[in-house]
Amino acid sequence: MARRLPALLGALLIRFAASSAAAAQPIPLPSPAPQPKGNAAPPAAEPKGPLEALGSLFSRAKPGETTAFDGNQRALVDKVSAYLTGVRTMVGDFVQVGPDGSKTEGQLYLQKPGRVRFEYAPPSPIELIADGQSLVVRDRKLATQDLYPLGQTPLRFLLADRVDLLRDTNVVGVYSDNVFVTVVIEEKQTLGGRHKLMLMFGAQDLALKQWTVTDPQGFDTTVAVYNIDTTKRPDPGLFKINYDRMQTPAN
């Protein structure tokens, strides 16, 4: 279970930022990486995955540093941060496409600060639950669950009351065109190793359309969210963790 955690966490990362407007159908997955604009280097030819095209950009980024951006790029990230901050609760659906092309679906529930639940539909037995302090990966079929400190996962800043991507994350790419605003983040000190995240928002309304995470092994997982309701308050019982049945994750 522990070996699959990075991909599952990546799939979780930004899901709660979906649009508060009318529900949208998930876009085809996976989606090709957008062409970079501004001061970013062009992607490598014939990338194997959506984020591999940005490899040269990631290789230049130093730990803990944000790539230099112009005023327009910084303003875009600030708008995305404000949008994410404004989402307080969420109930909706998601579709996830794994590195092998397999597709899974499920429901998501979120309530800030710190609480989220990803419930994968059968035949997947997986649930991921955060209660504000911890994250648990639960296998309904095996009746097991692995516990992780929430502060050591990529969820730590996205479930916060206030989101400031430029301050709290290592943003290494900001691109925009008439269709998408794309923000690329590299997380180097999260549980499970280095993650690369590509978040794609609608250019007109900044509603999140999809995201792709590259895990420490270089595998891509892409997620789309839809049927999102940000006015409904989830049942608090959805975020409860049974601390009596904990497993010790393998390193």
C-alpha cells in the first residue's frame, strides 16, 4: 500500500479547487502539456508524459526557490491562490487516469480546514481520508489503513484556510493561452519523495479543469473533477479516522 501512496496523494492534491459555477463534464484524459509562454524554456521533443515536457524547467529549479516570473505570471498565480482560498466546502465527482491508462472514478468531499475524503467507486477498495491532523489510506477489502501526518503530505497547504502558492510551494512554471491557465509546482520535501504537479484552470473563470501529477518514479496520474457543488456541507462523519486500526507504512 505504501508504494502506491505518492500517486494517490497526487491524485488528491488539487481536487477541491473545482468550479463553484455550473457542473462541467470531465475533459479527455490525459491531456497534452500546454506550450510554455513567457520566460520559460521550450519543452523537450516528444515527451513521454504531460510533465516530462517541462523537464528542462524542473532541472533548473533549486530546492525552495520559485522561478522568476514577470508581473503577469505572478498576478495569475495570485488569482489562482485567491480562488483556491475561496473554496470552503465541496461535494462532487472525479475521474482518475493512471500511468497504465486505467480509469477509476469516485466521489470527493471537502471541508476546510484540513478535512477531505476521496472515495473510489468499486471495484477499487480505496478511500483516502484526512481529518485535519492525519491522512489515512484505507483499503475496504482488506480492512487495513495506513496513517500519515497530514503536514508531511502535499495536502498540507491546499487544505489550509489560506492558500498562497507563491509563498507556500515551489512554483516552477506559469503559462496561459485563450483556453487554460497552467501552474506547475515541484514539491521536493513531501512524504514519498519529489512530486511534480501541473494544474490546468479555465482561462476565463479560473475553474480547475484537471491536474497531472508525476510521482517520484516518473509516472503520471491525471484527474478531472465535475458535478461540483461548493454550497453543500459534507457530513462531518465522513472525515472520521479510526485510530485503533492503524498500520505502520513501509518506507
